[in-house]
Amino acid sequence: MTYCLLLLSVVAVTAAVPVPRLLTRAKWPEREPVVALWVWQCLVATVLLCCVTALALGAAAVFGTVRAQLFAPAPPAVTAAYDLSHASPWTTVLTVLLACGAAWTTAMLARELVEARRRRAGARAHLRDRAPDLPAGLPEGRGPLLVLEEEYPDAWWMPGSPPQLIVTTGALQRLTDHQLDAVLTHERGHARARHDWLLHLSAALAAGFPRVPLFAHFCEQTHRLVELSADDTASRRCGHLTTALALIELNQHRGVLSCSSSHRLLGERVDRLLEPPPRLDRRHRALTTAAAALVPLVPLLITFAPGLTALP
């Protein structure tokens, strides 16, 4: 068991510290944001699986009740292969730390979901107040698209069941039909991919463990990559130039072409749409996706290796 815990610790530290820093310096995520999002999720899943399996093994070594429940269906040879008869002091300390980390992670995720639901309810109530009254006899539901009387051009999506697209009259007046189609396709891309769940997960992990490079970079890159992914969805339907012009018209009053840090992503998105980067071919994309999907299996293989070798 000691070797399993050491290997799990090595894999977790490797996936949490050096790999994210290398990934943030790579250029290919800008070309393939969907694949990059998948790679980030696989890294996070690897670290979480390492912690969960290490917690299970440590708890089985420290507490006899947990060991009896966890290895109840296993043959005696499998239980002996894990050498859980005694727990070293460092195993006890590691188990306690992992248990505290699991409880803290659960608390952060719960807090993020509660806060997101509260913000969403407040935003929906605010939208109901701002939305124009419907004529008598029409259903009260606003439908998937809501138009607000607002001078500034804007469009966004409201997560929920079902998600709702909101567009202002300023956007309807400023954008052409093709540009409006690009903007709505961009927002629908967010809704169909359920990017809100990724944003909530990354925000909760970054808030709970701000000093872990993986979680900090995961939060930062997720906010960036989901926008690039939605831009690609819109550009495939409406064209790169139309999507770029729609982005400029929609954000011109915010300083889309300024150099300030808050607007830097908007400028990068416009440049990326005007000069699309070369995409990976299907073979390289499939290999990258498959390789990333295999990474979370490493902690599982490490955990089950003693039991598999002990089986006749």
C-alpha cells in the first residue's frame, strides 16, 4: 500500500504543478479550444481521482471498519496484497489531510452552486422587471429568447432549464441580420455545451485551493477557452468575418480594441477570428483526445494493481 500511496502522490503532484504550467504556454489550445477544455478536465479528474483513491486506501489502513467494508467481497489474497494490517504515522496524517481536503472541496462546490442559484434567481427577477409586458392572452412564459429595451447593444445567455437568450434592442438596431445570427449562435453554443457547469467547477476549485497551479490555471483558461469555443461555433455557421464584425459592433462601447487587461480577451478573439489559426487535423485531434482520456485511468490502475496481481 505504501508504494500505491507514493505513486498516487507523484501522479497528483505532476498533474497539479508542472503539466498545467506547460499547457498554459502551449499554442495549440488556441487552435483547438474544445480539445483543450477536454485536456484540462482530464487533468482535474486525474488529481481528484488520485486524492479519492489515496483517501480510500489510507482510511482502509487506519480504520478497520472501513477496511472490512471496502474489501468485504475481495479474496484474502487481495487483502493481503495491499498490506493493510498496520498503518504508519505518515499514512494517518495523509489520510486526515485528504479527508479535510475532500470535505473542503465539497463545501466549496456546494457554496458555488448555492451562490450561482441565488445570482440566477436575482438576475431572472431583474429581467422580468425590465422585460416589456406581453399583450393580454399570450402565455406568461418568455420563451428561449427575451428582448430587452436597452440603448446599449448586448446579448448573453442565462443558464437554467431551459436556458434563455437575452438580447437588447440596441443590439437589434446595430447588428445586421447575419451578425445577429452569429451572436445568437455564439450564445447558443455556450448553452448547448453547458459551459456554466465548467465555469462553476473551475471557480469552486480555484476558490478552495488558490495556491494549487492546476486549479488556478483551470479557472483562468476555462473562462478563455469557452469563449473561443463559442466563437468557433458561430464562425462555422456564419463565417469568421461576420462573427468578428458582430463582436466588434457588440462591444465597441466597452473598448474592444483597447489594451486594458479587462478587454484584452476581446481583442484576442477579434484577431483570432480575422486571422484564423491553423487547425489540427482529425488524426492529431483524435490522438490528443484519446491520450487525455487515458490519463485519469492512471490512478485507477495504480490503485487496483496489487489486487489484480494477487488474483489467481
